[in-house]
Amino acid sequence: MATGTIEFAAPIAGLQFEPFEVSNTHPAVEKIVLKAQDERLNIVFHLHNVFDFEEATVIANPILHSIVNRLAFHRNVPMGEPRFIGGSLPKDASGSSHMVRIDRLLLWDHTASVLTLGKDTCQELARLLEKPDMHEPLYSAYRFAGNQKDHVTRFMFLYNILLQLKGDKQQQVDNFIRSELPSVPESPRPDRPNKMETAYTRLRNQVGHVRSGTTSEQTRKEIEDNVTAFQELVRTAISRVV
């Protein structure tokens, strides 16, 4: 059986680990090897009887994006877009091969303390990545939101995920927030004083609507102070459905 590899890389912040394997049910995939070091995630697909890079990319891409999105979610780290950086595929069933190498990746200027995963944690992570992916849009949306360096932009995309999960209704979003954070600050809505909204919904509305007595600078500062805690809240909401 002729075997070969195709390799991708993506910028990653705050995480590193030694190589570990992930299996996949696609008949052409022997194994997938992940390694993270120096703010770079490498993902190598080992393939059976695949003889050109276009076919290899078609096989790898859906699996690749599922892995990247779920890894970003489960370890809660920023992760950029994966790029093809090369590989070595057989020319035919005889086993002779041809190689392509690009190995060019733009790294971020993200700054974060780096966590090194141990062997047991990597094995658990592999099991999570091997599960059937039934919620790709949620993982993708979370990774996209988490990659936003502007705090207000990240907050608004995170809030939108909660709206998706709660039927596009702010009341349901607030009910979830109250259930997770019973002591969350609340205040009356300016347009409906008998209606209370949580601090997170208030901030969302102060970005989306003109509200007297507030300034964009004040809203931005409050969001900066609270977006990390809010992101954890959104992770909790996603975890409840995945």
C-alpha cells in the first residue's frame, strides 16, 4: 500500500505539546499527528493510496478545520487559519514519491503565557478530537470570536453565539446568564424600566444602540474588564449542547 503525507500549520497562542496521534474514520487516513511549539501548530496527515495533492487536500480540509476549531475550543486558546505547507505523496502504487514544501506561515503578535500539555492530557485531547463532530458551526464561531484582538468585537461575536443558542432572544440569554451567575449585576432597560437586563446584555445594547448617560469610552472599558469572564460563560453554554 502506497503511503504519503500532507502537512498544514496554524499559528497558536498559549499552548504547546509534543507530537500525539489522532485517528479518523476516513478510509484514506492512516493517522493524523499534531504538534504545537513556538506558537505554531503542525498537523500532518498520513494517507493511503493518495497520489496527488489536490485529492489529498480535499480529503484533509474538512477534518483539518474540525480539529483546529475543536482544539481552540477545548483548550480555550486563540488559533489562526491553517495553511498548507507541504507534503510527500507517492507518484503511483510502486512507492516512488514527489515532494512539495512551502513551509511559510505568518505568526501573530499575540502574547500569552504558554501551557505545556503532558502525555495524559494529550491522550484525553486526542479522544475529544476523535469524537464525531456534530456542532462544527458552533466551534468555528467560537474560534473566530476568540481570535478577535479588539475586545468589543470579540464581546459582540461571543454575545451573538449566545443569541444563536437561545433562539435569538435577549430574554433567554439573560435567563441563562442568571442561572450561571446568580449575582450578576442587573439594571432596568431605559426603554422599558420595568424590564431588567444583565450587565452583559446592557453592554451589548450600549454598543448596538444610542443610550443616554453612556459614552463609547466607558462602554469599551467595561467590556475590556469583563470580556474574559463572558467568554468562559459562552464556553459553558456551548458545552451544554455539544
